[in-house]
Amino acid sequence: MNNKVIAGILVSQYKAALYMFRQAIEKVPADEWNTNEYKNPHWQIAYHTIWTTKFYLGPNPESLMPWPGSIAGAEHLGGKEEWENPEPGVVVAGYQSKEEIISFIENTEAILNQSVEALPFEEYTGFDWYPYTRFEFHINNIRHIQHHAGQIIERLKAKGFSGFHWAADGTTPKK
């Protein structure tokens, strides 16, 4: 298989993961988008997921170009490790609307082909904390999207929501 074919497969799977993630985001009721019910509200999981996806599509940490309206520190979900938390002194202020998150998903989808094809699959990621090849790193990034899609879907299913469709390539499979 050549790199062009592999890039196409990876982009297809990114689109499928983002489709499923967006589907979950769209089902979150407005009154539950930014609540204190969970440690991390839905909006922050969505923000973290898309921010991180775009971040890791770049060649290195210095390449990130935040989108307008970014919220400093909101990409961190908190935890025991230093890297899981915002920089000291950064207080997450405000929140992203569902429409802003969906716009950021669309922005990320628009750069997928270029981003996936830009860096050689067999070379190092450019992120010291991930000692992978770029190819493996794309798989890791897709798994991250699916992890948080599943997290939001599980929260919604526990409240009686249903109709979460599996995506094959950014669309639902045909029967």
C-alpha cells in the first residue's frame, strides 16, 4: 500500500470518528451543555477533544494555531499529573457554545487531508511525550476522539438518549 492510500484511509477514519463525536455533541441538551453534574462538563470534553485533535495533527507543539475564541486552559481536563492541568495561574473562564464546538469540528475536518499527508508516516511525531511514528500517532489521535465520543454517548444513554449511529467513513453504513 502506498502512502497516498494510507493517508486516505486515515482521513476516512478521522472523519468517521469526528462524525460520531459530532453526533454525540448535537444530542446533548442545551441545559446540560455546561453544568456541574460532572467534573468536566460536556462542553469541556468536546473542547478538549477537538483542541487536542487539531494540536496533534500539527508537526510539533509550537505549530498550534488556536482558533478565534479559544479558552486558555480549557483543553486540560485536570488530573494528578502536571500536564493534565492548566499552567499555574490560568483560570478557565467562560465556555464554548455547542455551535462554536461544531464550527471547530468543521475547521478540523477541513484540514485533515493536508495535515495527514504533510508528515511522513515513518518519522517521529514531533511530540516528546509520544515516542511513536506519525502513522501510529494518527491511530492514537483517532482513538482519543472515539474515547471521548464514547464518554459523552454513555452519559447520554444513561439519561435515556438513543440513536447513536456507527460511522464507516464520515457517514453511516448502508444496509
